[in-house]
Amino acid sequence: MNIVFMGSPDFAIPSLEKIFNSSHTIKAVVSNVDKRRGRGSEVAPTVVKAKALELGLPVIEVEDLKSEAFEKTLKELKPDLFVVVAFRILPKSILEIPRVGSINLHASLLPKYRGAAPIHWAVINGEEETGCTIFFLDEKVDTGNILLQKKITIGENDTTGEIYVKLMEEGSNHLLEAINLIESENYDLKKQDDSEATPAPKLFNENTRVDFNKTAREVHNLIRGLNPFPVAWTTWKDKKVKIYKSKPGPEINIDSFELLVKEGKLLAGCKKGTIEITELQLPGKKRMSSEEFINGYTVEGSFE
């Protein structure tokens, strides 16, 4: 089939490569426009654009998805299928262009975790499994009919970063499988049950702060769910402290938010149980182990 691939971040790279190496033809790759991607850095392309150029594929940079010029360019390609991986919400006029339709690889078991941060919220909520869903796009976000769905397990200490890598690879394999099913016209679609839908909203400063009035397991899930980005945080002595790694601590009686060093371990009290903090970062400092923190600072008081 003739495919137009759309994506921008590294999550889309394995999918792009697998389609490129398949029997299908990528007519063009659509990605976001070049921009500054770090402090003081020069203007740089998205990683998907860079990979597409490396593979010798035509690239369409787009800022306004509703522009007539963008729509005209896509129509001229006469695509059979749009394949979308970690891109933007496409307007109806664009979705109607390809002969077969537009499919999306989403990193959750839809209809659970519709939204911008599906892996984060699955880990934060302590889910024991997640997966990827390949579905046909419609006008509403993450609501289209499901073509293929595959599950993976989430370990009790897995981070979002670790699950991200697993789904990036697993998802690319199943995406190619889905494209082959579409080509063969031998597939069934499953309608999503909206009553089972759960949200996966964007992550901001407000919903990434650690609340030690929750149980130790809930706090641990938040910390690993926000690792490696955007990272859970709290305050200590009026300083913002990022907490990268933790594990559930011993069952001892200390107040929520209270800090304690016991047998060389940095513990914080929770509503139920304690959390052992194993890696953290103070403003202007490098990430450090709990041992480095204990040796370098007077650990007293509590988080705020």
C-alpha cells in the first residue's frame, strides 16, 4: 500500500523503520517543523524528520494542519493509508483523504487511558498490565474502532521509561501486522465501549507533586510513573526536590511527610507505611543517591 507516515518523537522511530523495510511504500513522512529543542541549542528537526531524511524519504513539515496547501499536498500523493504514531489531532478534512482511512498506534489498552500520557497514568495508577492499540482514527480523540490490541505486563517496580521502551518496540511490530491485515482486507473491527474509558491527561506541576498523605504503594507508583520525565517532586527546607527512584519502606510508625534515616536508608512517612527514597535531586545539583544525600546534608524535619 501507499502510506503517508506521521510522527515526531522517538516513540515513532521503530514503526517508521519497520514500514520502510516492508513491502509497503512510504510516499512521505509528515512531522512538526524544526525548532530549538534545548537551552541555547540551534534549530533542529524532529527525530522522525531526521530519520526520514536518513532513509531518503520525502518529508512534509507542517505547522497548520488545517492549511489548504497541506491538504493539497497530501491529496496529490494519492495515499491508501495514513499511519499516525505520536503526532497531533488530525482534522476531518485530512482524515478523509486516504483511500482506506487513517490508523493510529496508541500506548494503552483503549478505551482505558485516552489522552496525552497513557503510559504514565497506567504506572501511576498501579496497573499490572497495559499494551498498545492500533485503531482507525475518527474526529474524537482516541475513540475509533479497534483493529488490533496487544498486552504487556507492568512489574511492580517498572518505570514509565522502561514501559515506554517496551511499547515502542512491541507497538511497531503490531503496527506492521495491522497494516498487513488492512492490505489483505481480512480483519474485524471492535467498537470501543465509552463507558469503560479512563483519562490520561497531560502532566503539569500540580499533578506531579508527591502527596505523602497517600499510601506508600501509591507514592511509589507516582514516583516510578513520573520517571524519567517529568519527575515527581516535593519541597524540603523551601527547596524543590525531585524524586527519581524509590521503593516501599519498612512498616514503622512515623507521620506522613516526616523524614527519617534508619539503618542508612532515607525514609519518608506516608498515610500507610513508609517510602524509601533511593535517588533524588536538589536545585542546581546533580542527581544523587540517598547515601550521598545523607552524607552531604543534615537530614531532619519533613517534606512539605
